[in-house]
Amino acid sequence: MTHVFNTFLMNKIGVKITLLLASSLTVMAGALIAPALPKMAEAFEGLPNVDFLTKLLLSVPALFIAVFSPLAGTIIDRLGKIKPMLFMMVLYGIAGSAGLYLDDLYQIIGSRALLGIGVAVIMTTATTLIGDYFEGEERMRFLGIQGAFMAFGGTIFVSLSGILADFSWRYPFSVYLASFLVIILTMIFLFEPSKEITEDYKTPASKTSNWNLYLTIYTATFFGMALFYLIPTQLPFLMKEIGVTSASLGSIGLVVATFTAAVASANYRMIARRLGFRQIYTVLFSFATVGLFLVQWVHSIEMAIFSMAIAGMGFGLLMPNASLCLIANSAPAVRGKVIGGLTSAVFLGQFFSPIIMQPIVRSYGIKPAYLIGAVGSLLLAVFFAVREKQRRRASNPI
């Protein structure tokens, strides 16, 4: 036990880098190919409902992640974390890159389902390991870094995808092969956590069944991600409407949103020192409301950048806030299951975002869909503001 603990201390930088890279793989589950969607729609224009089918390429992985994540959490709680994670990274690389060589859109959609299963295990395991490996202030700081790294990774990967998509809609799929590098690092640095590494194994059993709290966090995460996914699923098409035909320029709004989200995530520890969970939710959904509402005036790249920058600052706080709240209120024995539920909520939101919004887009247009999203975000901000007021009166958990 002591040897494992000392090894962990010596390799902590390697452990952190590996966890951050593994977390960044989950960002690429859908948004990576967003800049290529218009060109894919053109390549398969003979298919009925091709616009909807190409958007499903972003959301199908989310559905399978959502369905498989609770099972993934149970598996890693019972069988361990590292071996399942390695196996699913291999699946991730193979299934994610399938768009390089498959010629049938329905087969590509099928490969995205397998990709989703891989991401379910990778994301659940990476976040659970953060809770196992780190404690207190270091955990809070690293969860913020994780959110920032995922957002910065999203900025880099989406920018690269936009450049590659200018040459061919297939080329962005090659970026999924990066998982094989993370496999090597995982084999070197990560290990099954021991009770000696984290004092959280002394967490009282009462913290294993706080399901009212968990349900609140899951619900907020579901709606938050559904709103955030308006950006990768609808913004490229809005940019095309205002005359931006380059895939790399069309992705700039998404790049800006992910960049400002990274900045917000990186500062999460500082924010969490001053505000509680409910207050942070109020702030993040308020920023999201303003950013989504300003899309009504997007007629240029500059206005798209401004509105997405504001929205990104809000959405960047969503995952670190949810993760820390759940980890802090769950014992290690059930942490995989609890984080699996969070992963499910994240990707259910992503999956249902285009399904809910596409009828609105078809009937009224893209900007009205963003307006409805802004109203929904405002309602969430008000909900958490009211809950904070109630907590101060009655000391509610959230």
C-alpha cells in the first residue's frame, strides 16, 4: 500500500496529464465533427431528411453514452476502473475514425453509437478517478482544470476540425485516433485507487443515498447541456445563413464559446470559494441566457463571437459545479454509479437538443430556437435563485 501511495505522489503530474487527456476525448464525442456537418449534408443530399440525419451524427453518441453510463458506473464500482477504460479507448479510436472510410451515412451513424459506448466508460471513469485520487482543495482545483482543459481541448479540436473540413468532410474523423496515445499514457500512469490514497473512504454511509440532491444536479445538467448543444448543432447553419461559407470561419462561434468556457472553468475554484452550488448555477444560467438571447442580433461574425463568448462563460461552470457537488456528497463505494448518472444526464441533454429544437428551427427558424433556449435558461437561473433563498431560510441541501 505504501509503495502504491509513494508511486502516486512521484507520478502525480503524469496522472493529471493522463486524466486531462482522457477527459478531452469526451469533448470530441460529438462537437468535433460539427464544422463538417454542412458539407456532409451536401455529400449525402440525395437522402431524405439529410439535414436532420447529419445532426444525428452529433447526438447519436450522446444517446448511447446516456443509456450506457449508469451501467458503466456500476461496472467500474464492482470490477475496477483501469481495464474497462483501456478497452473502451480502443473502441473509441476504431469507431470514432470510421467516417474516414465508410461511405454509407447510416453506417457512419451506427459507428457513432459504438463511439458513445466507449465515451460512457471513459468519461465516467476519468471523473470518478479524480474523486478517488484527490481531496479537498486539490480536488476542487483539478475539477476546474479538467473543465478548462476539456473546453480548451474543444477549442483546439474544433478549430482543427474546421480546417480539415475545408478539404474534406471525412478528415475531421481522423482526430479520434488520438485515443491510442492516451492508451499508452493510461498504461503507464493510472492505477486502481487504494483506500490509502484518499480519506474519502471514511465518508459516512449516509452520503451514499442523497438521491434528491443527485436528481436536482442531473436535471440541471440535462437542461444545461441541451441548451449548450444549440451551439454546435445550430450555429454552423446560422453562419451559413448569414453568408459564411467557409467551414473554418463558420466554426469560429463554437471556438469562442469553448474558449470562454475554458476560462470560466479554470477560475471555478476561485468562484466556488465565494459562492455556493446554487449561486453558481444562478450565475451560469444568467450568462447563458444573455448569450443565447443576443443571437437574435447575429448578422455578422463579430456579433456571433460576442454572443457566444458570453454564453460560453456561463456554460463553462456547468460541469465543474455538477462534478464537485456530486463527488463531495457521495462515498467512493457508489461514486462510479453517481458519476455515471451525471454522464448520462450530460449526453441525454446533447441527444435531445436537436430533437427538441429541429421542429422549431424548421417551422420558425434558427434564431427563434435560440430565443426559446434563452427563456429556458432564464427559468433555470430563477429556479436556483429561489432555491438559494429557501436554503438560507431552512438550510436545504440544495
